[in-house]
Amino acid sequence: MLEKHIKRIKKSESGLTEDDEWKEIPTLGQKINDLIIEEVPDRSIKIKKENKNNIEMYEIDALELKDEFSNTAQYFKVIKKHLESKNAHFQKFKKDTERFDKEISILKPKKQEIKFDLNSLNYKEIKVTKLKQELDQLETERQEIKSSIIHFTNQIKQAQSEFDFKVEQIEEIKFELKRLEKKESLQQKIHTEQEAIDIIKQELGGVVDLKESNRIHRTVNTLVDLLNSKNQITLNELNSVKDEFSKLQTKYIDLMNKLK
């Protein structure tokens, strides 16, 4: 530091002017000229306090509270409906389970035990009250067995009725299938015959002898009329059979309904 101070050149001896000194001062960029700003935008923030009376505040709070209650009530309705559906399903399952257990127990009857033998009873010790109790118990058990027989008999009848109905439907579909197959086969046959006739007519069109061609044309047309007549008769017979079958089916259904 001492050496630097000794070697320092005085300002008067350096020959530098004030402008030269300003040039040596480092700057961040170009010098900004002073400008006159005509108008400065207003950037002030104003806080406005809204004064609301009690009635307005009550209406706003009541509306919000009403919306919340409405959403909650709607949610409860959905939950209630869902729980009711689950409860109904559970009750149905419970009834089906009880019915199934009852039917299984009926199908597996208890082993019949002879509680007493009349031949081995001592008539001096036997009492009328005891015999009546045993009789009532046997009557009750017999009635339960009878009810079970009626129940399963009705189920068998219902199953048999459903089985007969399915058999009837199968027979109807089979008959209709055969009829449609025969009809399609007949239509295909007619189409094939018509194609053959058209080919014959086309070939006859190239015959030089017009008289011979006309004669063959008449013969072919006669054959066509004969085939069409035969096919129409077959279709009429099929429709007649179908009508008769429909009548028999209606009579059968009426008869089954009367028997039920």
C-alpha cells in the first residue's frame, strides 16, 4: 500500500480531464435520457367494504344451508333405496333357504320308532289320557306327511306341465323348420328350373328356322305353365297343412287350460 501511494500520480500531472474520468467509470449500459412522463396510470388498490344487513346475510346463509340439506337428503334417499333393495334380496334368500331346508328335511324323514306296543301293554296300568296323547301325536305326524305329499305332488304336476309345454314348443319349431326347409328347397328348384328355361329360350333365339323356333317356344311355355301349376299346388298343400296344424294346436291349448 505504501509503494502504491508513493508512485501515485497527481491529478494535475496526469493530464486527464473530467470527461476522461467519467469515461473510466463503469456503467451497466447506455445512459438513459430523462423523459417527461405525461400520465402515470393509477395502480392503487382500493378495498371496498360491503355493508350487508342481517336480512341479506340470513338469506345468503339460508340458501347455502338449503342446498346442503338438499344434497344430504338426496344422498340419504339413494342410500335408503339401496338398503331396501339389499334387504329385499336378503329376505328372499332367507325364505328360499328355509324352504330348501324344509324340503330337504322332508326328503330325509326321521326313522319311525314304535313308542309302545299295544300287545305288550298291561291293561290294568294303561290310562286313557296317555293313549289319547299318543293318538293325537300320531294324527299330527300323519297330517304333516300328508301335507308334504300334497306339496310335492303339486310341484311334480307343475314341473310336468312345464315339461309338456316345452315339448310342445320343440315340436312346433321342428314342424316349422321342416316346412321352411321344404319351402326353400321348392323355391330353389323353381329358380333352377326358371334358369334352365331361360337358357333354352336364349338358345332358341339363335335358331335360323323361325317356324321351328316358334313351335319349340310354345312347347317350352306349355312346360313352364305345367311346372308353375304343379309348384303352386304344392305350396297350397303346405299352407293347408299349416292351417290344420294351427287349429289343432289351439284346440290342444284350450283343452290343457280346461284340465288345469
